[in-house]
Amino acid sequence: MRPVSLLAAAVGLGLAACAQSSFITEVRGETTIPATLPGGSTELNAFPPISSLAGMDFDQNQDFKNQGLSKDEVTSVHVDSLSLQILSPNDVDFTFLDTVEFFVRAGDREARIAWKNDLARSSLRAPNPTLKLDLGDVDLQPYVAAPTMSLIIRGKGRTPEREVRLRAVVRLEVEAGLL
């Protein structure tokens, strides 16, 4: 083989070894908003936490394991989509909410990653509507690389007449530089 050919092959392999790799991972969880107390409407200012989205360690994430990747090797993580679906009762819609927001937190750092305003006017209707949230351009890499990361839901509205079970589905696009 000629020296030029060997050099070209070596450069090609070197570039391939440094290439970016990306994949999608999905995290999901459920929470239940309690019903209003008999005799009146109650303002809703807080959501119950979504336990499966709290204290996440991405070294334990199956998609990371399948990629042979540790969270320390991640160069970028962005929210690809975030949706909130009413699971039950199936005849309820989102009109009891005014706003909903999702935040990422690790240690004392926090950033808003998704939101939807003016939900009372939303055209989403029962059964089991799914709300697609607006996304911020936040790089979650520092949060994913932290010992643990949590996703927190906040919002305002009115407590529903009946207990409402919600499911959040968060799709993350993960990029890592391979060495």
C-alpha cells in the first residue's frame, strides 16, 4: 500500500473515532391531581411530584447502557418533545388548568424546559387528550452529568372536580463524542 493511501485510511479512521453519536431516550412518569373538596372550587398552585422523574441517574438509564455510554461522556442533551396526557378519567380535558411548566433541577441549578399557557382555551378535548408543550432551548448536559437530576411540574389553575391522573412523556436527544 502506498504511504498516501495509509495516511488517508488513518485520517479516515481518526475522524470516525471522533464523530458525534446521537440517540433518543425517553423518560416518563405519572402523577395524580386530587379532586376539589366538596363545597367549592380551590385554586391549584402546585402539582404533586412525578416520582419516576425525580432523582434520575442516567448511568442507570437503559438507553445509555445500550449505547455503552456513561453520563460523563455526554456532550449535549436537548428535549426533543414533552407531552402531558390525561389518563383518567377519560371524559376530562385540560380546561381546569391555566398554565403548566416543566423545570429541570440538579443540586441548586434549575431551568425551565417546557411550558404551555392559556390551557383553559385549548382545543384539546376528551377522551384522554395529549398536550404537546412548547420547548425551551436548554442544554441539559450539566443536569444529566450531575449525580441526580429531577424534572418538576408546576402550574396554575383550578382543582378538578374529580381526581385526574396525568402521564408525562419526555423525549431527550442525547449526543456524545466518541473517542
